[in-house]
Amino acid sequence: MSIFTRLCALLLAFAAVTSAARAADEPPALAAAGLADKAALRTLIDAAVKEGQVSYWDTIFQPETNDALTTEFKKQYGLPGSFKVGYTLSATGGLVTRVDQELAAGKATIDVASVASLPWIYSHVRDGKILQYDSPQYAHFSKAFGEGLGKKGYFAFVGAYVFVPMWNTENLDFKGMSWTDVLGAVPEKRLSIGDATKSETYRATYLVLRRLLGKEYFEKLAKMSPNIVLRSENVAERLVSGEDLMADGGMPTRAYQFNERGAKLKFIIPKEGAVLLPEATFILSDAPHPNAAKLWVDFVLSEAGQKIIVEHEALISGRDGFKSPLPDYAPAIDSIHAIPVDWEKVTLDDMQKARDEWAGLFMR
């Protein structure tokens, strides 16, 4: 073998070792990317690092969930320890108000928002207030897009949930299977309902169930003098304490979290169906950290992000073929008896009318 041949062989070997070492140093998301996508992802990561932070608002995630997401997010993209993830937990009404104010002022401090208010989100898609971004993760949400639970190029959902009848089995032996079975199941003032004047999601649930069950159902419910509660955490707390015997709008997520601490909460998906509420995530058009925002959206919609969200919050994943680690609380989306709704055709005026009617029934 000539000296030249040996030199070439050594150079090739050195290049192979260097390439392997570089690949080993790559963060998981970059190492898993195909050759065609790697350069674009590296550019996006570098731009996000320069921005140094991302801010997101959500209506569901508890602090522990945010901590787990933040840790894995930084790991997946190799972000430095100095990179900041700013998180705010808000009621749906508060999030909607804050985002509307920032959009109107043209001075956004929020990068990403997640809320289960599709009529409101669709209205902002139409007025150009949501950043157009075609996340590579959207390829895994084809069914959700096909059912109008997201809009390709604008938003998908990080998890979906329902509000359904829920009770504490230590205090109540409820055998009902229908929404109407709730009527008269407990004495007056021992039932809770969600505040549809302040919560977009309780309002959306009322709008759909009102069409399905009729106004008469809610008139009968009002005669039970229900306690009006805003936060889903408080709904569960009141059942555990015995303050309420049943919740008309309990959330399986909270049943899971409280049962993990020793509670014995139970819920049903009524035979008529439930209103599926997708917690849609989107980037504001004037997001101050748009590159970091894109990375965050990519992550929470990824297999790794969805696993954390479902394990911590028992939300229903919208990813095609996702296998839920908590099927009793967060079953596969195909198995949920969801009431069909064309959310893109539900207007903000429809939502306002639902709010006013609900208030007339329950806040007299």
C-alpha cells in the first residue's frame, strides 16, 4: 500500500470518527432528524438559543407538568441551562381576555397559548392574528385535522378533555348512565356545575349539550340549586371533601390526579356522548420569540411531549396511532363517544348567546 493510499485511509477513518463523535454530541431531536430536515432544525435551534426564552399560557397544565415538559424540551433540543420557559396557568376566560388585549395592542408578551375554545381560535385564524406555521408534527394529526379539531398550518391540540358527571364513591353510590340520570340524583345544593360565564370551555359544553338535550334539561338542573365552580381542580376538591356529592361537569384529568393521592372519584361518559374539548395550541402572530415558539409547539405535539402530557394530565392525545398510557382516564381518541360539532361554524355570537342563556338559568 502506497503512502498516499495509507494517508487517504487515515483521513477517511478520522472523518468517520469525527462524524460519529459529532452525532453523539447532537441533542436527541437533531440526531433523529433526517438529512433533509437536519439543517433546517439546526438553524431553528440556533435562532431559539439566541432568543433565549419562550413564554406560554395554558389552562390545564399543573406546575409539575410544566417542570417535566421544560426539562425534556431543553434535553430534546440541547438548549442551555440559561434558556427560560415562562409558564402561566390561567382560566380559559382569563387567557382569552389577555390574548385579545395583547393582540389589540400589538404588543404581545405571550409566544404560545393553549386553550380549548375553537370558535375563538378560528376567529383569530380568519383575522390573521395566529402565526402561520406548518409544524412537522402536523403530519401525525391527520385525523384531528380531518374532524375540524385543528387547522393545518395554524394549530393542533396538545390534549383534549371532557366535562362529565363525576362523584366520590365514598359518599355516593351513583349507577346512572345518562345525563338525565343526574337530575335528582343528589339533594339541592349538593351538585356543582362549571361557571359558563367565566369559562370558555364550560360555555362551549353548555352550547353543545343545550342543542342535544334541550333547554328543559338545564331548567331542571337549575332547580337543584347547583353550586357554581370555576376551576376543575376545585370541582374535584369539593367532591373529595364531601362539600358536593356530584359534579355535572367533572374532568377525568382531575379524577386521575386526585385518585393518585388516594381519592375514589369516578365518572361516566354518558350514553348520549360528551363534548370533546381540544386544548388547541398556537403561536401569536406577534410572538416576541417566534423561533423558540416553533420549537415549543413541535415538542409538545411530538411523541415525547404527548407522553408527558398524557401521563401527567390524563388528556386525550390527538396524535394518529398514539397508545395512551392511561386508557381508563385518557382513552384513544377513536374510542371516545364525542358529540359531533362543526366548530369552525360556531360563531362568537353563538357563544355569547349561550353565555347569556346559561346566566339566566343559573345566576338569577
